[in-house]
Amino acid sequence: MTLLSLEQELRSNSYPGRGIIIGRTPDGAKAVTAYFIMGRSSNSRNRIFVEDGDGIRTQAYDPSKLEDPSLIIYAPVRVLGNKTIVTNGDQTDTIYEGMDHQMTFEQSLRSREFEPDAPNYTPRISGILHVEAGRYNYAMSILKSAQSDPSSCQRYTFAYENPKAGSGHFIHTYMQDGDPLPSFEGEPKPVAILDDMDAFADMLWSSLNEDNKVSLFVRYINIADGSWETKILNKHQ
């Protein structure tokens, strides 16, 4: 498997939308996840990430300019025991509540579809990291319309057991900029991960389109004991 360069992937795409990266450091010691948001409208760009307990939430940078909070204000990251949930919408809560009631990651998402933002019908992308007793696995999901037909929802789940050191996967909402925006296609992309969290976060942030990037979250989780470090970068600081 050839690992793609995240730097090249991001620099070559001015608008991948929102993106989730999950993987493992080259030394094998840490589970890694990152989530970024981008925006074209003033409403989408008027956001920051803030810490919220063990996770994060989006917040209006300037509350007086907030127009429609329905699809932009949510908790992208929540922690349920030894599971870290990362998504691009309020389905974070759906997964959390479902798994808290003994449902699987995939079962929890059965009640959700893509976003109702015609004509884009933005995919809902989700990920979950499971770190327990020195073992690590993760899964990713995408719920998307069938070629922009809102009457049909396509559901894909990708599971990765004992992921290889230095590798990860990247899934994002849009193939590229457009009108309407074309939904992501295919499997999550195999990408290279770095050992150093600060270097990884800085590489991602500097590679995202300067005009469209909004916020970035990165977390490194110690597989041996479940402890973690987090970094948040916001365009509006």
C-alpha cells in the first residue's frame, strides 16, 4: 500500500470541506486523530474550536454575526470510556448515545443520513478510535446521497484492526470545490502519519487553503495507558 502525502493532498485541493484523519504514529505508540473544518460563507467561517470536557465543540467567533447554527454548531469530538468519537456534525451525539446503549458504531448511524443542505447534500463523515489495554483499532463511516439524489442514502463503514505504525486514513466531505459541491468518492485515503504532534498539526494547518481554512483539532492518544495530548488551531484567535 502506497501512503499518500497529506501535505500534497491538501495543497492540491482548495476545498476538501471538512476532513477526518485517523492513524498511528511511526513508533507505534500513539493513536492519532485530526479533524479540520473549512468554509466558503461568512457563517461557516465565523467559527472556532473550543475544548469541552474531554472533547471539543464549535462556537461562533462573533456571536452577533451567527446566521444559522443548525449545521455549523456541534460537538465534533466526544469521549465515551475508551472510545473517541470524531465527526463532522451532530451525529457525534447520535453515536455517543447509541454506543452508550450497547449499539455498534454502524448501528448508531442507521438513524442518520447526509446533511439536508440541498443541492450539496453534504456527506456525514464519522470516525471512532478504540484504545484499550494496549490494543488499538478504528473505524470510519460516510453517509452520502446517491449522485445528489436525496431519495437514496449510501452507507459505507471501513474498519481497521491493529493499524500499521506510521499509517492512517483520510476522509473528507468534498472531492474539490464546485457548485454544487461534489461528494467524496471511494475508500478513505491511505496517508502517512508523523510521530510529533506539533509537527503534524503545523503541517496540516499550513497545507490547508489559506482563504478557506477555519479550525483544526489534533489528538495523540497513548495506546499503553489511554492518556492524550490535544492541539487546537483556529484562524480566528
